[in-house]
Amino acid sequence: MTEFLDLIPPDDALRLILSNIETHPIPERVNTEQALGRVTVSAIPAPHPLPEFRRSTVDGYAVRAADTYGASESLPAYLSLVGEVQMGQFANLTLQPTECALIHTGGMLPKGADAVVMVEHTQQSRPGEIEILRAAAVGENIIEIGEDIRLHETVIPAGKRIRPAEIGGLMAMGITQIDVARKPKIGIISSGDEVIHPSQHPSPGQVRDVNSYTLAAVVRQVGGEPIQYGIIPDDRAAMEKAARQAHAECDALVITAGSSVSARDMTAAVIDVLGKPGVLVHGVNIRPGKPTILGICENKPVIGLPGNPVSALVNVKVFVAPVVQKLLGEHVTGLRATVQAKLLVNLASESGREEWIPVRLLPAGDRWEADPIFGKSNLIFTMARADGLIRVLPDATGLAAGETVEVHLSGVIC
């Protein structure tokens, strides 16, 4: 039996496996409105500037700024009203000196105008004449052509995950279809003689399969397509057969094994027979999740996770989610969605090992408080009750109550 002698820091372990992944995302064309959460495979250039015409940002009067210089409530400037810019129409006006035109938010600026005075800073003295009660600077309250996006400027770079803002921006450019990376297929194998399907009633000594479903949910959340290969007994031949099939059919493979050393040894041995170079990391200096195994087999990532549900869920986020991101061609930064919170109690930690602790987030005025949830790594509802995780670095011996901590939100990967 093998025990861990040289545990690798989790950041080093992640860098090692990511550096060994060759990414060649396969493009797939989708409608922009359906691209939420997908990752671009190539840069998208602007087919035209945005906006395409000079426009007002307020309701007011289009003016020549020079005609307003020195204007105040006690000494207003008087301008002749020569027309109104109709919304959605070409501004068929040209302002001459001492002239102005009524304009609405988003309206096209007429020729000769170089500023807009807000309606609040004007009043009508008599028909056809507007009093300007405040001077306007050149460019005030207007958006110039291309001020948002210039012609041919990159609208969205390659490897960018599409959010609602990107969808809106693409639609503003008239880009109704884009090329995104095909979702990588991630094979998931759950193993253990004691593990049964969730629909079954467990006998004494049996447990329902948890890991297949939490891992599949994280894979789906981060942009992959989970493929579940069922529950494999603690049998080397059966495990190897299932692993070979999943490895051949998928872009990456995740195996959750029992917590015994023999189960970990079998997982590592199976990974090694799937192809070169095989196991890269066997044991990570992280709690929970020390037995994590990371490998590359014939250019495909293969990861072995502990069987304890909390250990598996923490480490699928720490290792599997970034691997899926890398396969998609996305720039990987690990867990990214965080909030700052005040720690409510003292937390002890084992020096020399990175630790991840689940917490609840409690509102406290205009900030958050982090309330740790204590539980063993085989208690899945420890994580279900949590809003996020606190990362305790290996050189720390704990965290003090009242300290501001960074909480990695468990419901958000990207």
C-alpha cells in the first residue's frame, strides 16, 4: 500500500496539470441569445463603430458650446430654437451661430452642434427662443461616433465566457451568431462496493451515490458536458474497463474512489495504464482532499478524487473546474467569484497544509459575516448548507475572529 510522502501544494498541482493540457477547442456556431456561459473560440471584431452617429445622453437642447460661454441664471444666453430632432430619425438640421434644437436622450446630434444643455438648465423666454442658464463645454452630454467601440476593434476576445453584458453588446452590433467552444465531454466514474444508485434503498453498510451528481453539476455549471458511467465495484478489471471506455469517448475523466489507501492505489494504477505520462500528482497538500490524483493520459486529463462527498466537491472546484475551463480555451484563474466577510469565530488550522472551510454568509448591514460550518468530509450537507469556502493558506495556523476573509462563493464558478 502507498501512503503519501511528498504532498504537493494545490497551486503547484493545478499549474502542473494545466501546463500539460493542450487546448484545441472545436468551434460550434450558436445564436447569440443562447450563448450565455459559452466561451468564444476566436476574437470577434466590430463590423462598425458604436455608436454609429453622434448622440445625446440627456433630454435638452443641442447647441454650439461657444454660444453658451459665460451663461448663468443671472445672465443667460439667448438662442433661437430652429427645430426638434425626432427620435429614430436623421437629424436634418444644421445649427448656425446662436441657434439650438430640441433633442431627446439617444437622439442624433444635428450638424454644427458640439454639446447638449440639459433641459433643467434652460427655460423658454418666448416662442422660438430658449434661455441657457448654464454654460456647456465642447462634448458635454454627447457620445461621439465610436466612443463605445471603434470600427474593427475587438468586441470580445478569444477565450471569453459570455455574460449577459456581452450578449447585449453583441446584439447592439448586429452580431446575432457567434462561434463558441464545443462543450468538452467529461467522463465521471463513481466506485465502491458500498455505493448504490440514489433510487435504491440502502442496506446497512451501503450509501447512495452522491459524488456522480455533485461532480456532474459542477462540470455542467462551468461549461462542460458530464457523461456518467455508473457505479463500478472495487474491482481492478471492472474499473480498468470502464476507465478505458470513458477515456476513449471523453475529453477528460474524473474517478471518485473510496477513502481507503487500497482504493486510492487502484485508481492511480488504472490512470497509469490509460496512457503516458500517467499520474503526475498523487497526493495534494490540501484539506479536505489529500488523496487527490492528477494525471494526463494521451493528452487527456484524468483526475482521481476522494470518495468523501465534501472532499470530492471541494476538489472538483479546485481542480476539475479549471481543467474544464482550460479545455474550453478560457483563461483560467481558478475560483474567481468572491466576497469579503468578517469571520465570526476563531478558526484553528493545521500548519503546513492548505485548508478549505465551508461557511454561511450572514448579512450585517452593508457587509457580510462568515459563520464556519464544522463537519467531517463525508457529510455532504456540510457543503449544502454553505454559501462558500474560506481558503486557509498553509503558512497560517488559523484565522482570528473579526478578521476580514475572502469567501469563494460555492454557487458561482465563473
